[in-house]
Amino acid sequence: MDKSLYKNIWVYVELTEGKADKVSLELLGEARKIADASGEKLVAVLISDAAEKAAEEISCANVDDIIIVSGEEYKHYSTDAYTFAFTQLCKKYKPSVLFMGATDNGKDMAPRLSARLDTGSIADTTELYYNPETKDIEWTKPAFGGNLMATIVCDKSRPQIGTIRQGVFKAALPVKKENINIIKENINTPAEMIRTIFKNYTANESTADIKIEDAEVIVAIGRGVKNQEQIAIFKELADMLGGTIAVTRPIVDCGWYSVKCQVGQSGKIVSPRLYIACGISGAVQHTAGMTSSDVIIAINSDKTAPIFGFADYAVVGDMFEVVPALIEEIKSLKGI
Amino acid sequence: MAMIMNQDQKDLVALAKEFMEKEVKPHIYELDEKGEFPLELYKKGFQLGFHCMDMEEKYGGVGLDYNTIAFVVEELAKVDAGFAISLTLNGLPFACVSQFGTEEQKKYVSEKIVPGGFITFALTEADAGSNAGAVRCTCTRDGDDYIINGPKTFITNGEYGDIHIVFATINPEAGVRGICAFIVEKDRKGIQIGKKENKMGLRLSNTCDMFFDNVRVPASNLLGKEGMGFKIAMSALDIGRVFNAAMAIGIAQGALDDCIEYSKQRKPFGAPIATHQAVQFMLADMAIQIEAARALTHNTAYLAQAGEKYTKEAAISKTFASDMAMHVTTDAVQVFGGYGYSKEYPVEKRMRDAKIFQIFEGTNQIQRMIISGALLR
Amino acid sequence: MEILVCVKQVPDTEEIKVDPVTGSLIREGVPSILNPLDACALEAAVRFKEAHGGAVTVISMGPPQAEQALRQCISVGADDAVLITDRAFKDSDTLATSYALSLTSKQLGCFDVIFCGKHTIDGETGQVGPQIAEHLNYNQITGVMDVKFDGEYLLASREMEEGKETVQAALPCVITVTKTNYTPRYPSIKSKMAANKKEIKILSASQIEGLEMDRIGMSGSRTTVVKSFVPAVGEAGMIICEETAEQSGKKLAALLVDAKVI
């Protein structure tokens, strides 16, 4: 295959209720850099019944071109209609790269489309690098439960397709380029071609009551907390990170939290993405329940505390001083 | 462990481990504290077939050999011995039926039990514990029926038994030769469940008093012949002892595993206690005793499987393994130090669980009588 | 209903440790297990069979030892198992893998529903299911937490980031399953032993009808892994002990944001 026939960096902009998803805006930001590095155009692709309206918003996201496919059949995502539309577009315009958010629908479509176009697709990536020598994108993704990172290329075929996780990149700068081409493509997917019909959607109920087994982020507190008022600061940290509070046995015995929130041998086994142990010494009874967490942070004033033996980040210091500073700094760094 | 296992044995041990770790282990602390009988968990265990491992396949059971069962019960007991006892106890009373029952009786009992149920072994009485010959529960013939009268005590699973194998004397003067064994269904009129024991260990298991108040059963429910009850009980107890030994080994192995993990982590003077020879030797001694007990017990299981006489060897295995388990779990508490004495860690429970194995199904003193009796015959 | 389930034997990623000296993964001694979501897919398939009749066939591509994972499937309700194994499959990416699996599926019969796990715990791509669907020109539903069949259409709930979507889908269809409702059942002692006696059908690449050798293995792959490395996070713990606790807190925040932990 002559790869040089394929040009431009495409970003599929996924819309929810007419608004671009966060991950799509993040991708536009990163794809801009890649397009500048490769000297190609950054093209946003919108497929939706509300595509035309959304083009307004996207035209301010530092893009060169926007391709729009609209029609009633694109009101709800369907594998068949969307894959069909993208196939037509890819055949006509021959993009070099197609970035999609690693959303449920992004991950549904990317592999299907890649198989139809007989090209490669890389799923759930967290890092992108444009190699100016090979002109390939180097995609890096976690594997083996986060134990390993793999860098993958789609070096033999085009377009290079991949999905990228949300929250990895910074959103596009609000820049409106001059002379943006807004191209309306008229692609109709015949109804009989669409084999899956959307019926309804129910949003999850408030996630305030996350089960600790399901939590992505856990802030764990133990004996170091002396009264209920002291819990507030840890709750704030947990809320900010979209996580929940877990506790050790003594806290349950105090009646401040139910046994459902207890981690350890006589409690639950958890394996969140991030586990922050605050003022927990790290007795086996507790660590038995948390060592398989992806990243473990331990905050303890006793530098010999066994918990530090499990920690990826061992912070020696008074948690009542460390945690507020941590919260403030995260807020300022993340611009929350 | 230093044993050769075939693929089935490896797989079944892995299955037992998975089941116990996932289903039972998370609840043990609470159940032990409350002394509750987790019926729903037992029902889950029934679905896997742990309650009828020794029943022949033609009666719907699993039909495992004794060695395989010993491996499985060890694994169950490694997580909780009380649960292991109640879940697999059926083997003992069913052995009475399978060895002495008629074809109809075997079919009848297995049909009731295989889909999920408990059989109890109702032998012990207040004054007839180790001395089974002193049974005072009576049976009298009345036409085509027998009528059973009297109390039983320390009956495992008594409250939940679907079928009870009840031992009663037809002639108290005749001693062991007067004892008869009966199949008694739970819905027979006159069966009363008495007080539930509040035990030191095996707290996930149910142990209670029973009273048989003019309980009428048809003569077809008699196992073997009148007066054969003692022989029936003793032969069943032989195989029961092999499994008890295997469970005691499971308790000890679990305690050793706990100690290994803990001693690598606990650092009271900067270094893990596992680096201290005093601890290393304790761990080594535990392993020596456990492996010895396991080899001994599996040898007895082979004898039983081969149809050899093994009463003495069963007594030796049960005694050695239970004394060993008591010793190992006591040392395990020592390795854990102060934490070992705390209920927050699992070793004190293992110590409580181990104790009964020196007592039930014939105390270790009675076992020594059996052994010396065989030696001096 | 003829039902196919695609499964993979994977290393138990929870048991994988990183060599503290070399920084590489230690794979020796890591047990191989049935990919957890594939076990859920099988559970969904077996329940589907129990509700609508038919038979469940499981298929796997992998080394000869993957037979163990297939036996596990047999012990919890699969009727037949097929292993495709060949050195020629080495280094297949998802596209090449899905090509081989889809051809084998055609050879084995005409399946109404094909269940897959949503993703594996080793590669974590989630691509093989949709790609099989494309090769076979089947319908697809991904991330399914519950599926029913009304006699004509499938009615499936898809687990979405912040909610649940219900779709109606025509057969034949590939369904990729998430755990939510499909906790795998235990085998019984009997079914476990019976599975050990069951014959597993083994196919090499040349025994798959119509298989083009340049579409499998490295030559058939459209993606190539150029390098792999152990992520910086997760290495031996980093000690943060600044002059004041406040400074430590700030440093931690900076490190976490840098490492994209938060």
C-alpha cells in the first residue's frame, strides 16, 4: 500500500445531546500538535443528526476542516450506520489517521471500521507520538492490568485508527482558524442496513454511594482519625478524585462507617486504580485487602510504618497537613 | 505439599479453594462471632457436590475415592473447619447406609440427600460419648414398626438434618450387642430439637441436643439386623476418622500459611521476624509435623480404599493429626505474638477449631485404647 | 440456537510482578487462567442456551496448554470445545486473530449468536469481537450487561460510561459481555471431572478451510508492537519527605498529576 496517498489527521467528534464530548475536545488539542508536526490538516468529523449545529462549536477548536454527515439515521449511534458513513468518508478522503475517544461507542466502532478497511486499530491508548521519520503514529497503551505499557504502530496500512482514553490530554485551545472548510457530505445509510435499533437510555443514579469494591479511587482512613469531624478533609479528597472513603476495623468499631466500607481480612478486598492510605499503619489484616490496587499512596508520620512497604508513593508526614496541601495543589494544577 | 496428585485431584482441590475463598472466607469473621449456621452457603456447597462426595455414582453421588476426599476436605478446612465439617459430615452417616443398608435403603437415602441435604449421625448421649456401648436411647418393636425413645446430645447438623441415623438399644442389658441403627426422617412425629451448643470453635457448624419422643419408624428403616448398631457405628467412624485427620491437617496448614505471610511482613525491630531463626525453626517444625500427618493419613486412606483393615491406622491418623493441629495452631498464635491473641487475626480461631479434633468422634484417649488394644490383641 | 463463545487463556495479571532490578515483567510462575470476562461471556451463553435451547461451542486460539481453559468452559456448561493452535498464528494482532476465529466459526457451523468477553486482561483491546462480526458480516452489540431474546430479536442492555442503553438487535449477532449480571457459575465436582475426560477438538492453521496464510501471524497483522515497558508508576516506592508536611503534600500532587495518576 502506498501510505503517501493518505493525508490528514482526523478526529471523530462524538456528540452527546449536541455537545462535543470532553474526550473529543482533548483529542482535537493533541491532534493539532500532531498535524502541525506532520504538516497535515486537522479535520474534525461529525456524524450526527445535530452535526451542523455542533460544527459551530468545533470551528472554534483550532481545526482546519470540518466534515459533516447528518441525517436522522445518525440520531443514535449504531455500529452499522456509523461504520458505513466512516467507510465512505475514508474511501473518499483517505485520511492518514483517525482518532476516536475510547468511549463505549468509540470502542464499538473503531475495530469494526478497521476490519472493514483492512487496516490496524489500537484500542484504549494513553500516549501518542508522531514519528517524523516513519511518519507513523506511535500509540502507547496499558496492558496486563497496567503492569505493562505497549507501544504499537500501524505501519503497513492506512488509515491508522485508534481510540484514546479520556483525561489524557488537554482540551483544544479556543482558536478559530480562518478559512475553515466545512464540508457537508451526503451519506445516507439505508434503514435496512441498520441491524441494531436504539430503544432507550437510562442514566445511572447518583454515584454518591459507590461500593468500595467498584470504586476507582479509594481514600482509606484508620486509627489515625480521632473523631468524626476529622473525616471531612478525607471525604473532600475522595470527592475531588471521584472516589470514595474506605476504612479499617477501628473506624467500623467506632460506628462511623459500616462494615461495608471496611477493607481487610474481615472486610472487603479492593483493587482500585488509586488507593490512598491515610494514617494507616499497614497491619496484615488491612493490607490483605488492598495490595492489588494499581497505585498505592501511603501517608503516615511514622516512617517505619509497614504500609510504606506497599506504597508506590510513601509520604512521611502528618496527614492532617499533607492532605489539605495535596488537595489545594491538585486543584491548582488541574485548574479545578 | 509433598503429595502426588492426579489431574482430577488437583482440579478438585482448586475448586474447593476457590469456593471457600470466594464464598465462605469473606463471612467467616462475622459468622464465627455470632455462631450462626450459614444455611445458604451450605446450599451453595451442595450444588457443587461436596455433601455427597463419597456416595456412589449409581446413587447419584460423586463417587470419589477416599484419598481424593481427604485432599478436598483438607482444602475446605484450611479456610474454615466448622464449615468443612458440616458440609461433608454426610459421609459418616451415609457410610452406615452404604455398608449395611439394603439396595432400597441406599436408594431412598441418596435420593433425599443428593439434591441437597444433611444426614446426621445420632449416636452420642450425655452418658454415652466415648463409650458408645452405654447408649440409653431405646427402641422397641411394635408390629411392623419400631418406636424410638430417648435423648441424644452433641449432634452435628441436628437442627438441619433431613435424615438422622439414630442408634438405640433394644436391650440395655445386652451392652453393645443390643444397639440398633435406624434411618429416621426429619418429619417423623416426636423428634424434638433441644438446646444448641455455644461452642468454643467450629462455630459455623451446628451442634445440638435431640430428643426422640415415641418416634415411630417402619421396620424397613432398620439398618442391618437388630444388635448390629455398634458394628455399624464403629465401621463408619473408622472412615470418619480419616477425614477428621485430613481436616485437622487443613487447619494446621492454614495456620502455617498465615504464619509465613505474617512473619515476612511483621518488622518489630526493623527486620521481618522471618529473619529470626527462632521463628524460622518454628515454621520448619510446623511443616515437618504437617507433612508427616498428611503422609500418614493418606496412607490410611489407601488402606481403606484397598479394602484392608484400617481401624488402628484410622485411630493413629486421627490422634496424630489432631494433636499435631493443636500444637501447630498454638505455635501459630505464638508466632503472631499479641496479635495472635486478637480476634482480628485468623490464628486464634484456628486454635479454637483445632481443639475439638482431639475430642470428638472418639477422644484421643479412646483412640489410644483402640490402638493399644489392636497392638496387644 | 447455535451459540459460539470465543475465549482466551491469559496470564493472571493480578499475579504478575515486576522484577525490581531489571524492571521487566516476571512471567514465570504466573498462572494461566480463563480470561475473566470470557468466563462471563460463557455464563451468558449457557444461560441463553438454558432459556432458548441449542448448544454452546467454545473456541480458542492459543498454545496447546489453552486446552485447560477450554476444559474449564466444558465444566460450566459448554457442550463442545475447539482449539486452534499453530506456530503460524504467532504475533497475530486482533485483526489476524479475528480473521482466523471467524473462518473457524464458519467451518464449525452456522452460529446465531457469538459471545465474547468485552476485553481480555492481557491485551485489553476489546477489538476481537467487533472484528469477528465484521469478517462474518454479523450484527454486533458491545459491552452487554444483559441480553434476552424475544423469538425474533435480541434485546440487550449495554453498559455505558454513565448509564445504560437498551437496543434491539437482529440475528446473527456478536455480543461482547461485561460482568455485571453474568457472574460465572461454579462447576460441580462431577462436571469438573467429566470435563477432564472430554475430547477437545484441535485444529492447525492448515485444517481451517480457506485460510490464507498471509492473513495470519505477523504478516497478516496490521499493527506491530514496537516496544513494551514497565510504567514508571508501580516501581519500588518513592519516598516523599520534604521539610514540611505541606511541601510533601504539594510534591505528591505534582508527581501524581505528572504521572497521570489523577
